Amino acid sequence: MRGFLQDIQNTMREIPIPTDHHLYQSYDQQEEVDRINSHYDLDPEFYYRFIGGTWNSYSALYWTRDDMSVTEAEESKFDLMAGLMGLQPGMRILDVGAGWGGPLTYLCQRYDCTGIGLMLSPKQQAAATERAARCGVNAKFHVTHWERFVDSAGFDAVYTDEVAVHFNDLSGFFAKTWELLKMGGIYLNKEMHYTHARYTLMNRAMEHINGVFGFTGNYRLLHDELKCLHDSNFELLKLLQIPIANYGRTIDGWISRFLRARKTPCGTEQRRICQGFPQIYEAVPHRFQHEYDVDGFDCRQEDRPGRASLVMVADPAAFCRQVSPTAVR
């Protein structure tokens, strides 16, 4: 236990803890970039070791069969998203938070689309650009904050996959997305949500967890997010619940591969993540052991000790929302 606590303290040493202990923090644009990049702007090979799969999708996968490989579960998720967005050959799509380019490259290759990907990390951009060139797809990647991105051609679809959680100005992002979409275009957001506002006040365990991500884990209540969409003139077309077991299987795979890869020498910044990553998930060993109400709202939370420590896996499932601009601009 003492060694575990020391690892956590080392992980937190370089990142300031929000003084009010509240989950939602407002940072200026550059600070937000710096905090997010404290986690993501590392050697891509460091992440590839434990994320696995062909496409290195750093979010929950979609397991439809017990015997699926990581790559098959990645592609199952991408195909589900493509169906919700109604992708067709020749469409122009935008991936905000494109990571190392795997999801966008797959969608452009499989559905014959043209893609643009945004990220904050130069190292991610280099890896994504190389991947797209290797796969022969028409996808370009830009290092830019979403607020600074400018486009006049418009997109048939925009998507985020467990990325909007890092945006403290979620309403501003939705308004920007609405402007970037063509008339009748689709925005799809796959994300996790809290079931009650009391979990947005961080205790010490939550500070350790969120600190690895630079204190940019702004998990929302579903109704708050839907209001932001409504206020930005979006019309909700579909709400899809993805069983929480998909998160459990994905993260169990990360931990297994991470512990094997941890023996490989890594740099100072990678070591900071090494010290904190596995303990984050091992600290909540029952994270995926409960079944929750299908609508995600359960008034009996007080009967579940330690419930607030499940911040990174949220509750009780992930949601894909398919939304499009209203007819009136």
C-alpha cells in the first residue's frame, strides 16, 4: 500500500490540483492545451504498447462477440458510428480529438470518405499523418484547438469519441460544431456521463485519477449535455446506450498489456503515466461489477459505497448521440 501511495504522489507532483476540488475547471486556451498534452503528447509507441489493435483507439471498444480480437472490436465500434452518421462515399467528415489517426483512417478507407482530424499533440499529428499515407486515404491532420479551427467547405458529419469530456466550454464547442456542419449534417458524440451532480466534487481519490489527465476530465450529467445541444440549435435524432461491459473488457485489456509493457524502459514523462495509470483502475476493482438502471438514473446511489470513485468509468453506460442542425439557420 505504501508503494502504491508513493506512485500516486509522484504522478501528481507536476500537475496543480484545483484549489476548490471541483471537477469542472475553466482554463484559458493555452493552459487547457498544456494540461491535455501532459497526457497525450508522448511517444506514440508508448501508448501503442497497451492500447493494442491495428487502429490504436484510446477509448472503449464495442465487443459484439466473446471471441473478438481488439482490432475487430475497434472496427465494430467504428462501423456502428459510421452507421449512425450515415456515411457514404464522397462524404467529408471531421474527427475532433483524432488521436493517432486510427479511427479517421479506418472510416476514410472503409467508407471512401475524405477526412480532417484535429488534435493538440504534434506527436499525434506526425503519427496520424504517417498512418493515413501508409493506408492511402485522403485524410489530413491539424494541430489546433477546436476554437481556432477554420473551415469554409463544411462537413457532412462531425464526431467525437470520449473527447468532449476534455472541453470545459462544451456549449461553445457545440455551437462551433453546428457552424461547421453542412445543412442536414450529423454530429455524433460517444461519451460517458455522471448519474448525479454530487460526483462532480472531487475527493482525494478522484483527484489522483483526474490528475493523470491534467484535471481536464469534465464529465457531465446527460441532461446538462443535452441542454447544451439544444441551446446550440441541434435536434436530437437518436440516443444509443452501449453496455458498460464494453468498458470493462477494454480497460482490462489495457491493464494487462500495460503491465507487460511496463518492463520496457521509458522516458521521464512516460514514467509519470506509468506510475499512475494501472493504479487508477486497480483502485476501483469493482468498477464494472454492478448492473445499473438502463436509463442511467438511479436514486439508490447512497447504497453503493465508493460510488464516487468510479469517475473514469462514469455511469452506467456510454451514449452515442446522433444530432443534426435544425432546418433554420
